[in-house]
Amino acid sequence: MKNEQLKKAAVASVEEGAALYHSLADQIWEKPELSLKEFSAASLYCQTLRELGFTVEENLCGIKTAFSGSFGSGRPVIGILGEFDALSGLSQKAGVCAPDPVEAGGSGHGCGHNLLGVGSLAAAVAVKQYLETSGAPGTVIYYGCPGEEGGAGKAYMAREGLWRKLDAALCWHPGDANQTVTGTNNSCIQVLYQFSGVAAHAAGDPYNGRSALDAVELMNVGVQFLREHMTEDCRIHYAITDAGGVSPNVVQAKASVLYMVRANRVADSIKLQARVDDIAKGAALMTGTTFQRTFIDGTAELLPNFTIEKALYGNLCEIGLPEYDAEDWALANALKATYGGSGIRGIDGARFDPAIRKEVQALSDNGTKAINDFIPPLYSGTNFTPGSTDVGDVSWLTPTSQINTVCWPAGVPGHSWQIVACGKSGLAHKGMLLAGKVLAATAIDLLTDPELLSQAKAEFAERAAEGYVCPIEPDAVPIAL
């Protein structure tokens, strides 16, 4: 009974620290920094962790904005993952329900990572309180993980084996539903191709020119023909990052293209990436140019852990949802009026289980509610979703699970100005604190319930039996684009 009371007190401490957590999340929102450039956010976190009594280690795995804050001793060792990078081109004023950037062309937290990192920090602080007051053995480690949107910080850390020392890892992501995250997703690899040729006057001396832009275009054509000969689970995306300039009357000596290769399994992404490399070689041969290949990042597919998902769900239900007040509903309704679509499309169970979908439709007024103010039934499965995340690399090295909590309106487009507009709101803050409570409660369960942890590890061992294939190349270094 004493341990249960101490657990409840630790969870309650998240709400007691609300002023600090709101301030931290808002400060990071106000200074959005792109992947692997999150120097201000990393400094703020490290300072805060030290002030809160954590032992801080910076420059993890040689990544300048990666860090950790640990407390406790011995096993179990539970990791709690935080992210804090923003997205380019998504600057938007807070609370304004029409596109209105703070800075034209500036960055913004269009994926809610200003909330994600702080919610995880709140959980780590609560677990620290539990360890202090209970005297129980165990260690909690908060990980500052940079570059989720581009750079794959967690995957680079996985290459160094960092996550193997954990007994389990927990994470969350802001969303439009209060749910556990389950299933698997796409692996992903990004490579930049920078072609070099010979400049020349396009009219007077074209025969002495060698066009880097031609090489980029021929590479893209080659990849289009490749699409017929790859399996249906694969995806290839690209962006021309440098077309050689704006004048048509020159033979462009420089041009670059960034490719993203996806497949369900990371081993298949690696094989497909090799075929794209061959096409780049062919394009260079055809045009008499050369190219520099730069590996950017890669991520593995997620491994679900139903055992931890069930524990997370139990704590979510026990803690319960915050009260969404009139201000929350007004903002959500105003933002929802700017986009279409059903408000339940982001709920896993509703997408993959007809019975859950029927229940969720009733709870959400057939997807018309501006806030998904309910907890859908637990759904755990091996279903596939097409996105990618470097949490997948963690999940191959230690039992890992995540949750979503409502931080923005139902059905909102991902990576959008609407999410940025919601990032400092009461709705966002409430979801962030709820996530902190659920992660803290589940981390305490994993620290104190040997059977739960044993079951999670046994499930992990079975799912990860074939071994981790790291998508990060041996000589690659994190690159901030």
C-alpha cells in the first residue's frame, strides 16, 4: 500500500510542477530549432536537469545536441525519450486560426516536439521522486534525442549500442487521440547526391559543358523506371535541393538531389538504396559528370510490445483525462473549421478493428467532435502504418512502447500550421502533463513489478530474435541539413 501511495504522489507531482513544464514547453516553442541544431533547447534541458538533481551527460555518441539526465542506481534501468526539434517553413502565431507566420519562411513546432520533450521530462522527474521517497533500487534516464525530423539521432545512438543498457524505454507523441501506440511502420534511408560537371555557355559553347542538372534529371528518370521493379511495400521520394541556378543560358556545373527510400523492413530499404546508388552512377556516366554521395540518416521499423502497451493503457485509464474547458473547445472548433476529414482517422483501433471503430464513432459523434475527449478501447496489433520514426531503432534494442495524448484538434493535418498555432494552448499543455503522468506511472510499474518487466522482455526477445539491422552506415556522421 505504501508503494502505491508513493506512486500516486509521484504522478501527482507532475501537476504540481505544471508552471515549470508549461514555461519550458513555451520557451522551446518560441525558439524553434531544426534537427541537430537544437542548441538552445539542449542547453535549457541540461540546465534544468542539473537544477532538478539529475546527473547530466552531454554530447552523447558524439552528437552535439544529444544528452541524458540520470538518477538512481542499479537495475532496472528505464529510459524515457524526449525530442525537441522543429520543422522548416511552419512559423505560425500562437492561437491564431489562419495562416499567419511569426517570421516569413521561419520554422515552427508543427509536430509538437516542444511538448514531447517536456512531457517526458516531467515523467522522469516524477520517477526520480518515487525513487527518492521509496528507497527502491533502479535508475531512470531522460534522453534528449535530437534530429527526429531529419538526422535520426536515436538511430545513430543505436549504432553505438546505447539503448542496450536499458531494461525498457518509454516515449510518447502529441496527437489528436488518447491511446497507446502499436503496430509497425516503414524503415527509411536518406542520401544526398551532389553532382559536379563543367560550366559552359549554353548557346556558344554547350559541347564543352557537362551538365550536373542533366545528371540529376536522368537519375530521377531512372528511379521512375525502378518503381515498376520494387515490391509494393517500398516507397521512394526525392527533392531537388539545388538545380544549379536560375539562368537557362548556362550548362549547370552543380546540382543536387536528396532521396528518401522506404520499405517495411530496414534490410529491404538497404537493398533498395543500393539500387538507387547504381542509378546515380549511371546518370553520372551518361553525362560525363561526377557525384558525391552523402549518407544523411536512416531508421528501422518499430517493434511493438503488447505487454507495455497494456500497462500504459491501464495507467491512462486510471489517471483519466483532463477537463477540456470552453477555451479548449473554442480553439479546437476554430482550427477544425480550417481543414476537412474525419476526427477519428488517427485512432489506431478505429482504423484496424471494426468493433472499435463502431464504438469510437459513437464516442466522437461520428468523427465530428473537435476534441477526441475519450479513451478508445485498447488495441494492440502488428498493423502497418506508412510513416517512419527513429524510435524504431530503440525498439530493436530494448522493450519499447509509446502513447499519444490529445494536444491538438481531432483530425488535424500532421506537420501543419494548425499544430503550431495550438502549441502553447491549454489543450496542448493538458495533453503534455497527461503524457508525463502516464509515462511516470508505467515507469514505476516497470521498476517495481519484476513479473511485468520479465513479460515485456520475453515478448521483446521473441520479436527481435532475428537481430537488429542498423540503417546507419558505419562511417556516417550526423548531418544538419
